[in-house]
Amino acid sequence: MADEGDKTDISKQDLAEPEVADDSTDSDTQHEVGTTATDAADPADADEVADDSKAVGAQRKSAKANVRQVSVSVRTLLLAAVIAALVASAGVMTWLYLGAKAKLDEQARQAASDRHVERIALDYAVDAAKINAKDLDAWKKNLVKGTTPELKEKLGTAATSMEQILVPLQWNSTATPLIAKVRSNANGIYVVDTFVGVETKTMQAPDGLQSTATYSITIDSNHDWQISDVGGIGAVVGQK
């Protein structure tokens, strides 16, 4: 009976040992496989992580570059807009300045022209009012000085007719300039009203008479500022 029990125990022991051996083998196998798998996976994972890191870095750099580019673009646009606004403002100011300057220059030229014709008219009126019966030739020269050929002929004829009156009266008059004012300007043809203080002495008035001679003088600036017409008091006050 004892032998049988021992055999039974040995048999059980023998049967159990392979199971332990199998577990150990499986464990070792699993450990080896796990180790091998781990060892095999590590380089790939490292490369993948490195690649991912590089990709993320590249993306970040690209994003920063894009942001910088957008920032520079916006800044450039704003700067361009400011420059354009300044240029436009400068252009408007220049245009306004040139317009105002041209207007002022034109006004200055017109004022100078007015003064010029007023001086011509007043000088002529004074010379025309100075009459000395003893020297009518000087008066006749002054009467036609600076006039157009047509007016010169007309005034020469009138002076010859007046000579028949001035000599018998022993006419002697002096003149003082008072004022001259441009009445109108049409395409460079000026009409100037002139006023001259005159003192006249004759045989009938040896002590002299004070009066104001008034002339309406037309001056053509288009023809060397020549006097083209001379009117009397009626032209000045608008009478026909």
C-alpha cells in the first residue's frame, strides 16, 4: 500500500513540475517578448516624437511668420494710408495756395493797371487844361500827346477852332491835379474819370476864376496805353 501511495505522490509531483516549468517558460518567453517588443518600439517612437516635435516647431515658426507677415502687412497698409492722406492733404493745400496766389496776383496786376491808367489820364487832363494864349503850340502838343492817330486828328482840328477864341480873350489857365478813378474796364479798354482844379484868367476876369475841369478819358491798354477818346462833363455824369 505504501508503494502505491509513493507512486501516486511521485506521479502527482511529476505532473505538477511540467506545469511550473511551463509557467516559468511562458513567463520567460513573455518577458523576452515584452523586452524585445519594447526594445523594438523605442527607436521608432523616438523618431516619431522627434518628427512630431519638428512638425510642431515648424508649425509654430510658420504661425509666427504668418503673424509677423500679417503684422507687417497691416503696418505697411496703415503707413501707406497715412502717406496717401498726407499727399492728398498736401495736394489740396497746394491747390488752394496756388489758387489763392493766382487770385492775389491777378488782383495785384489789376490794381497796378488801374493806377497806371489813372496816372496817364490825370497827367493828360492837367496838360490839356493848361492854356496860355501866348504859347498855344505847347498846348496843342500836349492836347494830342499819347493819343491814337484818329483822336490826334480830331483834337488838332478842335484846337485850331478854339484858337480863334483863346487869343482874343488872352486866355491863361493853370491846372492842379485832383483825382482820377477808373470807371470801367472792358477787355483792356479803360474809361477813367479825372478831375482837375483850374484857375483861369482872361481879359474879362483878370483876378482869375476857380473851377473844376472834368474829363472822361478812354485808354486802350491793348495798343500801348494810348488815349482813344476824351469826353467832357456829360460823359462823366452819364448824360448823352
